[in-house]
Amino acid sequence: MTDRPRIFDDIAGVAGGAISALTGLRDEAEAVMRARLDDLIQRMDLVKREEFEAVQELAANARAGEEAAQAHVTRLEARLAALEARVAALEAGDSDAVPPEGL
């Protein structure tokens, strides 16, 4: 009476085969869905997060460089205005106008 009927072994074998088949089917369905989503993303011209963050960093660097260049231009324009004022004073005959130091 310790022997199990063979039908239980057969049912267990069928159930195991069905589970492995369902696992394979699930993996295949995931692969198909992933491929379709990738295709949809390509058609919609969406970008990946890594690409977006890289472009965002480039834009931030460009903005910082532009701000630094603008500050430098502002300093040069102020210096040029001071030099032009001194030259105009010298041309007008103002003998007290002295060229700035360091030029």
C-alpha cells in the first residue's frame, strides 16, 4: 500500500511539462512586447534617459561657458570705454588725463 498509483506520476509529469511550457511562453511574450515597445519608441522619436541626461549636461556646460564669456565681454567693454574716455580727454588737450596703469 505504499506504492502510489502511476496516474499521480503521470499527472505530475504533465503538470511539470505544462509549467515549463508556460514559462517559455511567458519569456517569448516578454521578448515580443519588448521588441514592439522598442519599435514604437523608435517611430515616436523618443530618446532614452541616458541620452537625454547627456544632452542636458552638454546644455548646462554650454550655458555656463556662455555666461562666463558674456562676463568677460562685459569686463572688456568696460575697459575699452575707460580707455576711449582717456584718449578723448587727451585729444581734447586735457593734460591731467593719464593713461591707466598696466596698459
